[in-house]
Amino acid sequence: LMPANAGYHEGAGTFTPDLTRPFHLVSAYSGPVEVRLPAPGAAEAIGRAVTIKKSDQSANAVTVTCASGGGPDNEAIPLTAFGHAVTAFANGNGWYIVSRHP
């Protein structure tokens, strides 16, 4: 059971996170996952920060991208090992990395 402010996604393919939840654990155990953030100017994105963390130990990547192209700081961010994470903030013009592990 996850708290209301956190999300969990398991399954290969593309996943769009619910930005009302600031934290998402993502498992790529069954195959690679693309976490596609909405365009930074979308009403649900402006002023939001979100953390995406890889929650499995498989060799499959969780890649954070953006619907408007690229990803946070204009690049797709691969999370390739258990515990890798990125936190990004949308200011209406772009998604910006606030923190990244590693």
C-alpha cells in the first residue's frame, strides 16, 4: 500500500506520472520503461516537482523523457541501476533537474 503522495508503476512501455504525487517508484523488471513527463507548459505541470526512482534490480532502464521532446534539462535521463533517481521541476518553459542520483 502506497501513501497518497507516492505512486508505483510496474510494467514495460510508456508511463505518464500523476503529477499530484511528487514521488514515483518505477519498476522495469518486465522490460524497459519510458517515464514521459507532460509538456512543461501543461496546466498540470507548471510549478510541479516530481521524483522518479528505479525500484528494481534488473538490467532494464527507466528513462525519463518529456512529451515536448528530450527530457529534463533537454536530455533523456536513463536510470540504469536500483536506486537511481532524478527530481525535476517544471517552470512552464522547461523541465529542470533539481537533483540526480547518481
